[in-house]
Amino acid sequence: MAQRDDVVVVGAGVVGLATALALLEDGRGVRVIEARRIGSGSSHGNCGTITPSHAPPLAAPGRVGEALRMMLRPDAPLYIRPRVDARLWRWLWRFAGRCNRRDWEASARAKSLLLNDSRARLADWIARHGLACEFSPSGEDYVFRAPAAFERGQGELDLLRELGVEVDVIDGPAYDAMEPAVLPGTAGAIRFRGDAVLRPDRYVDELARVVRERGGSIDEDRPLQRLEEDGAGVVLQTPAGPLHAREAVIAAGAWSPQLARAIDAPWLALAMQPGKGYSITYDPPSRVPLRPLVLRDWSVCVTSWPSGFRLGSTMEFSGFDERLQPRRLAALERAARASLHEPVGPRVRERWCGWRPMSCDDVPIIGRLPAHRHAWLATGHGMMGVGMSAGTGQLVADLVAGRAPAMDAAPFDPARLG
């Protein structure tokens, strides 16, 4: 009889490894399989902010018109590359249907559950497991140069306060005086005191370390080819041979839709799209912001750690196009030059792009895989994978164990999208 693993997690990104750790803490045996290398997806180059403040979804009132106007600007913060792609346009149709106040608020409330749980759980994990990932409970600032943008940016604050987010609104002159890294002329800022920051690539590496130390195994360069049910669980077909397991968790991030047929979930290919993000990492300049900033006029994030300085963000829907677009990288630096005394570091370490797993309602897809008894999904985290990782891991562990989860799981149920 073939050896049977307890749980196999598909995907060694931040969500897959956090899920593996939560399952190990729950007393389960875990094997992780990864098609590429540990942390080779969007976990590597994002800005590493842990942000309960980012609960409002991308699918917001007015977003469709904004996106259409930006289609003529390849350097726009939100860019849809014009092309014939039936899946993209069907996804956009579903996304557009969510761009109303009722659905926007429902998605924000769902995301807030996971963001708030993860923020507290992550701090506990860092302390208990000694995760050396340059974590700081720094807070985060939204910074506005245009007065009209500052006024619009306050439209979400009543809902965020209701969701437990600590908010301070700071006028421009006061902010210029307290943040020495910004150029004079700030229209205003919004501070979210409960947010935090870490170095995401090091967080992923540390999760992998702890998973292995606790008895889990990680098989790199082992893609999933087919998921099948058998009498006692599942069989995962891979190029290195089949794996038999009691349970499987698909945490493949932006590549999840490419597995839709392999896992008998054709609906998944229409429910998700890869959203391409960019970042540039530098040696730290001599004057860096006191906490992470989002330059809201340009939707550019600025983060710094003792080990580096990063400009990042943007959202581009261009499929799995691997090209680094110079004009989009230049837009990051242009926004920083308009806002910071020292907008870049003395040496570029890396220019990067990667794909976020964007669900059509901008809410993660977590729960039992429809039509399977022993398989689960943990994907669709959009731009929030790092900030939602710990809570997602615990939610999956609770669901697999068949116990009441720490939060309401209904908003994340994959069945809503089938």
C-alpha cells in the first residue's frame, strides 16, 4: 500500500506556508509541494505591509469608469492592457457587478475579519517562533499632495472606524513637521496606528524554516498535475510520482486558475485573474520615512527596513506577461520624486514584477473545494496575501479539523463563485 501523507499543501508562497504552519500547530502532518521555488510568487517583491486599514476592496463604486479611462495610460496605477481575452472580460464583467456601495461594504467587512485576525495572530507567531523578518508595529500613513484627493480619501474612514481600525487625520503643515522624509506641501495625511510592516521575502523564508523544524517537508520543483479522490482521501499526481494524502489544500496563489481543470474546478478560471504588481528595491537612502507610506495621489507604497528600501504597487491586468515594463517602474520613481526628499536609494538591488491572485469580488477564496470531500482552497487574496496569511492558515486548520473557526467562514466559501 502506498504511503499516505496526512495533509499536502500545494504552494509554498506566504499563504501555503502559513497554512502549513497552522496545520502543524494543530497536530497534523504536512507536506508542501511547490511548482517552482519557495516564495517565487508575489510573496517575494511586495511591500510587506500588514494592513487592517486596507479592508475596502478594489471593486469600489466608480472603479469601472476609472479603469476604462486608464486603459489609454500604460503607466496608470490601474491598467488593463487592451487585448482579446474572453476570460479577462468575463472576469471584468463580474468585477463590475460588485462596484456598488452594498457589495463594496460587504467585501470590506469580510476582508476586515481576516485582516484583523491575521494582524494579531502574526504578532503571536513572530514572538513564539522567533521569525526574523524585520517586523515592526509601525503603523502606516496615507499621504496626499492634492487637497481634493485628501478630502476624497476620508470617505472610507467611518466604515474603517466601525471595523476597529485606529485612524488619525493630520493636516498638511503638521504632517510636514512630523515626517522629515516628505517634501513640503503635503495636503494632509491619514495615519492607521494598528498597521505594521515586515520584510516579506524573509517572512516567507522564516515560515519555511519553522515548517521544517516542526516536522513538515517541502518539495520544490514538484508541480501538481492532477487531483483525484480515492476511498481514503486524495491522490495528487506530480512528475515525481503520485502522492496519497488524507487532505489537500490548494494554495497556489495567482496560478490557481491554471489548475482549474486539474482540480475539477472549471469555475475557478473565470473567478480569478492575475494582477501584476511592480517594485524596485534599493539600498536604503540616508533619510527614510518613519513608517510605511502610501502616496495616494499615485497609489505608490514606500517601505523601508533596516536591510532595504522599496517602492511598489500598481495593478496591471495583462495576463502572465513576464516583461518588466520600464514606464511602470518609472512611474514608481516619479511618484517618489514628487513626494520625498530622497526618493530612491544609492543602489538598485532589484527591479521586480509578480502576480497577485485577484478574485472577482476581491475577497479570498477559502474553504472546501466544491465536488471534493477531502480538498480545500486557500487563494484569491489579491494584494493582501502577506497581511492575511496567518489568519488564513488558522481558518483552514479549523475547517479541516471540522471545528467552529475563529471567524465567520461564510464570506470566503468557494461555493459563492461556482
